[in-house]
Amino acid sequence: MRVRAGDVRLHVTTLGDEYSDGQRRPDIIAVHGGPGIDGGMLRLTMRPAVDYAHVIVPDLRGHGRSDRGEPADWNLDVWADDLAALIDTLGLPNPYLLGTSFGGFVVQRFLSRHPETLAGAILIGTGARQASHDEIVERHRVLGGDRAADVMRRSLTDHSPDAEREWAEVCGPLAIRRAPDDDYQRAVRNRISTPEINAGFISQLSGLDLRPDLAAARRPVMVLVGEYDPLIPYQVAAETVDSLPAGTGELHVVPGASHQAIWDAPDATHALIREFTEGS
């Protein structure tokens, strides 16, 4: 369905029931990665959450089946404000925001712009800053050896088709550890891409620093990082928790998982999400 959120309509999918045995279940708004891809993968990986929560998966402005808006509005401030407008439209009382990868950047910006709106936030495979080139290259060396490190270093500055193909062959497999099944492959095939949004956002990454946004948080925040995540070194995830007000953050390493922690280790990841949303 499409839901009005400020000056745009967002494509939204819901999973699970709002109530169980007369009690309202936790509302979780799950924000997809990217930028430049829709929320299809989260609509797959968040299915197990129907056992404990009411899940809302929107496509952000400019993504998927949501209104495109204007290129000037493809930024963290506007995406965060769109989510606040969506919460208001749906009448959600203190939901949880869950962000994966790039979606975690949006959630962190939300924490500074709308700090009293949430019950809590969950950040998966994301950080308060973009890991430096050297950190990412070294992480690929640890996980994939010298060739993976060399290919990753090349891909950071060389965006030619040859470099992209080599990255997909050598480095891409490091971001996922559980073999894709038919549902996963279908989600990839049906993905709606808007590469122009990704191209426009890349220029903002080098200077991205969301630590001031985290300092404004007023609700509990859980940070999850895959044990084998090639893009988010442990120290980057730890810095994210350290940037939160004292006592509001918790960090968990998801065993056996890479960047796509919910897919790689669904039982462990959903157990942590369930405990956090039912106990916060």
C-alpha cells in the first residue's frame, strides 16, 4: 500500500499483527539498505518477526514504489523526516526503528531530529561514520586474503565495469555467508534499483559523521555487527555505542554473520531483536 508521509507517498508493506491476546505488540519500522535499492530484502528477512512484532517496511523516498521526490531531497534529513511523518500518519505509539547498513544512517539522523518519538532503535551492519579506506581494505585482507584487499582497494576509486566485475567476483561473496535460497534469489531479481540515488549519496560518505546525532538519542539503542562483516569493522561498531549517552547503548556481535546479519544468522539476530523490543 502507499501511505502519505508529508509531501510524498511511501510504499509500505506490513508483516504480522498489531495485537496478540489483546495486547499491542511492538511496532518495528525496518529501514532498508542501499541507497538505491528498495526494501524487498527486508520484507524477506523480517518475516520471522511476525512471531513477536508488527513490522512496517517502507521504501524510502526515491526508492522502489515510493514517490521519487526531487534529487535535492535525497538526503538523510528528508528521509528521517519522512519516517516521522509516516509514524504520525499510521498513528504508531512509540515504535522501534530498525536500520540495516545505509538504513542505519537514516535511523541515526532520526535520533537527533525526532528523539522523543521512539521506544528505541536497532542498528545492524552500520556505523556512526564510514570506515576509512584503509580500515575496509585491511578488513577484507583479514577475511579474504591479499587478493580481496587489493580488489577492494581498487574498487574504492575505480568504478569501471572491469573493476565492478572483479569486486563482485572476489569481494561480494564476503558480504554474505548463508547460501541464497529461492526466496532470496527472487528478492534480488525483483529488486527495484535507483542507481542515481546511490551515485548522489556516495559523495556525502567521506565526510559522514553521525556521532553528534547519536549523542542526541533519548531512547535505548542496540547495535548489531556480524562477526565477519567486511564493511563494518568491530571498532566502528564500538565507536557507535560509545557515541551514545551513557547507559543507552548496547553492542552485540552476531556469530557466523557477515554484513547481512539478519539473513546469515536469522535465529540469533531475531532473538536479540525480540529481547530488545519486548524488554526496552
